[in-house]
Amino acid sequence: MDNLYPLLMTPLFDPRPWGTHDLSPIYSKKFNEKIGESWLTGDNCMVQNGPLAGRSLSDLASEYGRELVGEAASDEFRFPLLAKFLFPHEKLSVQVHPDDDDARAIGQPWGKTECWYVAHAEPGAELALGLQAGITRAEFRQSIEEDRAEELLNWIKVKPGDMIYVAGGTVHTLGPGSIIVETQQQSDTTFRLYDYGRPRELHLKDGLRVIKEKVMSGKVKPQPFRKFGENGNMLRSLVASRYFVVEHFDLNAPHEFATDRKANSSVQILVAIEGTALLEGPGAASVSFSKGDAVVVPASNQGFIVHPERSVQFLKSYVPSGPVPEPETISD
């Protein structure tokens, strides 16, 4: 069995009717079909560097178990987090994901709680998170039948740097004009509630059943950047929940990251949002990653060093090792 090492992932571009042919400024490549999402750590995403090149994350999780995913992951043989970019050029369908309890009730291992980091946003870009205060399921269902569901949603404007927490059971959608980095439980269970007349299937029975009237979803209270180390590098916390922690790093000088190999270790995911860097880790050649790339650092690795090429910004996500309260959100 080959030793694990930092894995550079190959983006998996997913066509969606609300997507776009032009994914700049994240990717320079143009597409012949509308691309809505770039999956970075999905089960079917492939490694592109080293002896494990061409292997999928699901395959590696099945083979390596805790060596890859860490002890903090709920399933020993399933990669715990899905990271991806979203490129909404039109409104997404209005949808809802089940929480853990509702997902298990229909035979799924867990639900889908997620978070959205706003990497880019045009003026006036907005998203919808939850129903307006006082709206009941019956009223919302009627609005779907009357083709006016979006009128009952809670729309909020977003700007670059915002972090949005979307708990399972929250009705939500994205409007056009932003680029989102999504980090979520490794699940694609989605119930489509309303789709602006597009000829796609709706899932009203299951979707209306899993809507929660009270959730902790919202814009996460922003934290300031703070210096760490001795070289002027910057870090800020974006969100922490029971399912994931996401941090934003801005490096102008090399930094060594320790990997916790104790009982509660976790795999780490680095998603570059600006610049280029070289990641030096054990067991393999150094790997270069740039804006739009993701590197998966296995839990068994003892540490790694990121060497920025002038500067680099990336999001680092992992599964927390113990109980974490729901994030503090603000009205906006």
C-alpha cells in the first residue's frame, strides 16, 4: 500500500442550467456548456499528483480509512467534507437539504449542513436564506403553486469576504453575481422546491417535510484578520460548527502547519482563492497549487509547509475534534 501524502485534486466541472461558460476570475478555461459547480473533494474527484494519481477520494477513503480522514470524521471509510466552487449566473432552484435526523429517516447516513464563503460578488448580489418571519409551510406551498415562491424568501445582500452558514432544514437559493466556495457535509441529498418554471423535477413531499421553522442559519458574525507567526502572515476564523471549521489564511512568507496526530485528528483541505504557493509535505514531491485548486492533506501526515509565490490566500477546512456550538450569526 502506497504511503499517503498531500493530494492535489483535479477539479470536476459540473454543468448546471444556472451556470456560465466563463468561470473567471477563478479559472481561465472557457467552456462550451454552462458550468455551475467545480467539485474539488467529492467522492469521484481524482488525485493528480504522485503515485496515487488517477485514484478517487472515495476509493482512497475505503482503502486508507482513518489514515486519510482522521478520527474526527464520523465515518471511517467516507471522506467527510465536500469543497466546491459555485458560479451562479442565474438564480438557483429554491431548495432544502435534510438535517442528520431527517436524512437517516430516509436511509441516508447523514444530512447536509453547509457554508458559503463569498469569494467574489458584484454590487447588489444576493442570496435567500430561510422563509420570511411568520411564513408557514402551508403558505409557502401555496406560493409554489402560484409561481411566486421567491417572494416569501428572506433575501440578503452579500459582499466579498462574507461567510454564510446554512444549517440542514433551511430553505435557500443563490442569486446571480457571486462566486461561492462551499464547504459541506459529504452529501448531495437535495430537495428541489421551486425552479422558476424550468423543466426539472420538484420534491415537494420530502422537501416540505424537512423544512425547519427555527434554524441557526445566517451571515456569520465576521472576525478580523490577526497576525500569526513572525512574518506578518494573517489568519481569520470564518466559521466553526459541529461539522466543519473553515479558516482564511493570507500568507506572504512560508509557514509550517502542524497536523494533530492524536485521537481526534482530521484531514485538512486547502482551497486557493488568490495567488500561488508550493506545499511541501512528507512522502512526496512538493506540489504547486493556485487559485481554483484544492490540496487534501491526510490526517496521518505529521505537518506541511506552505511557501507562497509572493503571496497566497486559501481557505483551510477540517472536521473539529470535539463539540462545537452553532456559529453566531447576524441580521443584515
